[in-house]
Amino acid sequence: MTLAPGKKKEKLDRLAELSAVRDDEQGVSLWREAMRRLRRNPSAIIGAAILVIFVLVAVVGPFLVPYDPVDQSGIREGVIKPGSIPGSSGEHWLGYDHQGRDEFSRLIVGARQTLIVGIVSTLIGLTIGVLIGGVAGAAAGLGGRWGRLVDSSLMRIVDMLLSLPSLLLAVSVAALLGPSLVTVMIAVGMVSVPIFARLLRGSMIAQANRDYVLAASSLGVGNTKIAMNHIIPNSLAPVIVQATLTLATAIIEVAALSFLGLGNPDSTQPEWGLMLADAQVYLDVRPGLAIYPAVGIIVTALGFTLLGEAMREALDPKLRR
């Protein structure tokens, strides 16, 4: 029995509607889906807003500060006296510090120092950790007996670093190299090396068991090419998330090393951890000298943590709602 031309066209149109894929049902990439979920996450929005403000203050702020952060105008004008440090005023919004310098200007300029040290130390740990973890993961996932030997050797080194508490490891490295800004970057970077190495290795081993690796191997693609072109790029998502979280930890650890006297020996250069250390003697006179840099450290670390946790949830397929 043949259908009438009109009914046949209607049936074909209905089948076309049923088989068509709507725009909101089309497949999207992992990163596009993650960005879409981040835009709906309040924690991600708050964290990103904090970081944007922090970066703007660190980059642009030093050019707009009202006073030279190393100028001891308070001592020169005689307003700093034993047991008395002037607080906020119309000219000096956060008052003076113990050496007669404008506290607001030092706080703004110190944000740049904190940002640079935190980013550089994280990049040091990320670079070395990705190198170790990438070699170990490729050797474990695609290598034979020699691959397992290389993986085992590298992971024992990483395990030794992981066995030490992070702050103790940073203090040990800083004490060996001597107090300086470069020392702080290296010390904090070394703390995060085993974290990145372990994370990338585990992610690469998981990716090595995927079907696309088997398909590439069956087509005759070499192990090195598979690892570099396919496994490593698909394994970097958790590492990038961890780098965001590590930035928060790096800022706190940089401040801790400066607080312990292992940071920049030049106390005239503003840095939040050093400012916090200098303010301990004057807590009973001007507690604000410790509160201002402490709040800066806490809020900045909170911003990186909120954004990092939101990215982790957005990239985790198990947590998709």
C-alpha cells in the first residue's frame, strides 16, 4: 500500500524531526563544556573576580600609588615617635609603617612582588614536575621492562620529596641557598614538583589504556609520537587545575619564608610576607600593620582556591550535573 504524496511528505518531515539533533544536544569539547559550567558556578565567578582585581592592582597599581613606597617621610617630618605610629588620615589612607613609609603604597607595590614570586615559583614546579611525570608516565604506560625501570627510578625520587613536609622542604632549600628572592622561588617551586609529577604520571597511565591509544598502536604509530601527540595533551587538564590551586599555596609559602627571614634580605622592598614579619614587633602599637598584608594574603589565596576548585569540578565528568 502506497502513501499519498501529502502523507508521505508529512511522515518524512516527522522522521527528520525525530532524527535531528538539537543545538543544545550537540557534542561539545571538554574545555568548552568546562567553561560553560564555570560561568554558572558562583564560586568560580567570585574567585575570578578576586584574581582580576589582584592582577590589576599588582600590574597597574605601582604606577598609581600616591607616595614612594621606600620614602621615609614620616621620620623626616617627625610624626613617628617611640610607641606612636600614626594611623589612617586623609593624606595617608592606611597611615605610616614603623619606618615612616606610606603603608597603602607599600601594600599596593607589595602585591606585584607577591604575584611575580608566586607565578614564577609555580612555573618552576610545573615545568620540572611535568618533565618528570611525563617521562615516567610515558615509560610506565607504553614502555616494556626498561620503561618500568625508568618509571620506578623517577617515582622513588618523587616519593622522597613527598615524604618531607612541604614547608620543611622549602625551608631546607632556602637555608641551603641563602636568603634571596630567587631562593624563595626555587624553594617554593621544589615543593610542588612531586605533586605535578605524580598527578601527570597517573593521568597518563589512565590515558594509555584508552581505545584511541590502542587504535593508534594498531596503525603503526610509534610510542613516542603517541605519548607526545595524544596522551600528554589529554592528560594536562588535572595538571592545569592543580597549578591554579598551587598558586594559592605558593603565595602562602612565599609569605611564610619571608616571615622566617629567608626571603628578600632588602627590607626596603615591599613584600606582604616581609611586611607581616616586620609588623609583629608593633602589634600593640599599630595592629593594622599586620592586618593589612595578612588580609591581602588570605583574600588572594582564597581567590585562587575558589577558582581552582571550580575548575576541578567543571573538568571532572563524574561531577557533571
